[in-house]
Amino acid sequence: MLSDAETEGGAAVAASRLAQALIDAGQRVTRLVALPDGKEHSWETRSLTLSADGLSGKIFRRLLPESDCRILDERRVHQRLNSMLAELSPDIINVHNLHKATDKHWTPKVVSSCAQHAPTVWTLHDMWSFTGRCAYSYDCTKYLTGCDSACPTPEEHPPLAPARIAGAWTTRRLELRNNPSIVAVTPSNWLALEARRGLWLDHRVEVIPYGVPLDAYFPVDRDEARQAIGIATRNPVLLMVAEFLEDRRKGAEILQHALQKLSRPVTVITLGNGRLNLSPKDIHLHELGFVEEERLKRMAYNTADVFVHPAPVDNYPNVVMEAIACGTPVVAFAIGGLPDMVRPGRTGWLCDSVSSGALAATLEAALKHLACGIELRDTCRAVAETEFGASLQSQRYLDLYLSLVSEHQHEYVGERVAV
């Protein structure tokens, strides 16, 4: 498995869960990462970062233009990657997110290096593999015909100088065109459709939803959960979770406006870095900060009457799966992969448009249903057990891996699949 971060961020969490599920299924997994977390894991971790230059190297770099230094470092990354892959001789290579490592001189070209060593699967966690730089294009459709310096969001993560965006899109187009055997996997139907509309048009694109560890996220008595979190309230409890609450893509501003429109007092719990900017209008805010420990996250999910995911763009968020696995219904916009997860009457409610007014109206309807005794905890858990299990995800990946090994067995043969 090749990925930018080992465990930090939603894509890295999803990749780690897949790695663990594959190991639980009897496979051997090695992860090549740019940002290792330094912790012990059941997989082997190898750092694919460049060592610092010595004195002579630093002097040499001062004599070269920045563009030449960048090309030199990209070549060094490829050499290191090729050396590692030659040593490991994997049966399958599964690429995940790369864009957090662009400052480590990773480019989409590393996927070509992978394809030279073994059948390669690229798990797409967002749109980055087929745009000039962005993870989510919002309303921009330039990625269909060619991203360029007129990109509307060049400074948003992952940033790229406008002058380099057209070249970055062209690089992706050439890499995919020159490697037709690379298979894309997306967790959502929406992302598969966008990929096929874009640069993945002539490639095989499969949909395999993420998996969640059902033994870590499960229903707990709500009173017990609220006691563990330290919340005592008779008001409905809403929960929002995001790594960075103030990220525009997470929709905090939309939620803030929606909460001001509610006709009843509510308690709002947040998990994540940053904070919501709320006025006192019948809203009690309980901030838990950024939480990694799964027991506390499980208790937070079980504390809430409704999990709110106000993101205006998203793929297949782990937090929504975790909430549903804990029996907590979700209110979200009908965007990205959310309709794959949030089913009206079973796992939550979908807004009819992306706006604070629609979110407020849907929250009002959800709270009214819950007040009338329409409980979705059992149906949420049933959907999670049927569709979201990590073992189901790993089996689907293994079926894909083995089919690719079989197709290429004249070149790639192993006693067992290793990633």
C-alpha cells in the first residue's frame, strides 16, 4: 500500500482499516508512506521520504533553478520507490491518497512506477487523481476538458501555483493514458461516475464502499453515553464531527446559520479541531476537541439523537459510517456519496438542497419524527452490519486483487497476495 499519510486524516484512516482487515484475512501488508506516525502496527511500515542533503548537496541546489531542484527530487523519490518495490516484489500494489505528500516531491508519476512492478489498484478517496490540483471541484468542471491557471481555488488544500495547474492535469492524463491496466476503486457511486466522466474514462473503475470496525463502533445505552461524555440535558442533542471544523468543505458555516433557524433549543456536540461560531440562541455548545480514542468517539456518537453532516461536497465520509454503526441517524445533504449511506426512513434524512434553510427544515423534521417515537437506531445498526463491515470490504478487495493477479499471472506470481 502506497499512501501519503499512515493514519492521519480520513483517507489514511480508511486505508488503515483496509490494511488491518486484509491482515485479519491472512494477508501480508507493507505500507510505503511519506508521513509515518511512528507507532507500532500489525503491518510493516517503510518511510518513502528523502534524506536531507549534505553540505555539498545544499551548495549544488543553490546553483540550480527551483524547477530543476524539484525535478531532481521527484527522480530521487522514483528511484527510492523502485528500489523498495524491487525488494518487496509485491503481488499487488494498492495506491491511496498522494496529495499530502506533494511537498515531499510525490507526483502522480509514482503510480507509473508502481505499475511497472505489479498490478496496481488506485483507491480514489477524492477527485485529485483526475483534476489539476483540487480534491473537490465544487461547481467547477474544468477537470473534464483541462484544468488551467484560471482554477477558482488554487490556494485551497492541496494548493498549487496557478501556473503549474495545467501541467499537472496534463501529467495525470498522460500517466493514465500510458498505464491502461491501472484499476480505480472508489467507495461511492458518485466518485466512480465523476472519475469515468474525467480522465478515468478508458479505465476499469470499481465501487467498493469503505469498511468500519463494527466491534469498535456499536450502540450503547444513550444515558450511559451521556454520563460518560458529561452531558445532562433534556434538549435534543446534535453531533458534528470533522478533523477541522472550520474547513469550508465541512460545512460549519452552513450549520451555524441553520441552527439559528431552529424553533427549539438544542445541545450541539462537536468533535474536531477548531470551533463553531454560535450565538446563544437556545443552543448549548459542548466541545470535545479533536478525539482519536475510539471509545470516546463511540460514546459521543451514542450521545446524539442526530448526527449532522453539513458538508456541501464529500465522498464517503468515515464519520457517517461510524455514526450509523452506533445506531445514530444522520442528517446530510444529498451530495457525493451521502445518498449511498443515508437512506430516508432507515439511516437518516437527506436535505432537498444545499442551503442552511434546507438543513434547518430537515433537522426540524428529523427531531419531530424522533419526538413522535420514530426510532431508527435498530435500522441504522442493521444497515451497518449488512453493508459496512470491514471484513466485507476486505473480501471485495481480495476478490479484485486475485482477479488481477490471475490476469497477470504470467508476469506476477506469488504464493499468497501481499500488498
